[in-house]
Amino acid sequence: MARPQEYAEAGAVTALAYHEFVRPGDADWEEYLQRIADIEGRAARTTILVAVEGERILGTATLELDGRVEPEGDRSLAPDEAHIRMLGVRPDARRRGIALALMAACFDRAREAGKVRMTLHTTHRMRSAQAMYQRLGFHRLPDRVFPDGFVLLTYEKRID
């Protein structure tokens, strides 16, 4: 788990990992980068996992076990559900198994908490993430479509 002294670096790593998905003039994504960088703002209500090499944070994941970190709307999770958010690996540290290790750690924590299914969302832009989730055995659920037409792809997997 991330320690308070790691929150700023973990947030910077998370935002850096997502920066490639921002298109010029895409204010919503720019705002999202600021929100996902705020590890301190969600650490009290979620589990923040970090992958560390030496003193350097290489990747992060936010695991929701008791409720969602959504700024508005329903923040509840089903009693049997855990939800992975904001999984990100520094671009210069990719292809080393870090995302897989973070996913495994999320599953371990969820299992310890008595959860039996893991859910997550991703976007059409995140093709590598989609491929990883499919390789890990996640299956698609109905998409979450926002009033402005933005689509989150929804995935689920049983926790063994």
C-alpha cells in the first residue's frame, strides 16, 4: 500500500501513465488527469497500491472495496464486488509485468476482504489495457454511457 509520503509521486506516475490518452483540446481528459493524480484525496476511502523499484514508484492502482470514489452519484458497490480504478504504469517501465503484478495484488486484497468478483472500466482509447483484461479472463458487461456520449467499457471477473 502507498504510504502518505508516496502520495505525490504515486499521483504523478498515475497521471503520466494516462497522459498519452489526452487529445489536444480535450478539457475533460485534462481535468481527469488532475483528479487521478490526487492520491491523497482518495487514500482514506480506497486502497492505493504501488509497484516500487528501489525508491522509484513504477506503477499504481486504486482498489475500491467499500465504495466508489466517484465525485457524484451513487458511490456504493455491491457487497460481493471490488473495483479496480486508475491502474497505470510509467511509460518507461512498461512491458515488465508491473501492471500484472498490480492486478494480482488487487485480487489478493479483494479476496482477503471477502469479495467474489472484480469489476473495472476502461475506454476505447486504452487498447493495451483491454487486451490485458481479456488475457486475464475478464468478460464484458454492458457499457456505461454518460449523457454526453462518453463510453466506459465495463469488465468483470470472478475472484477465485
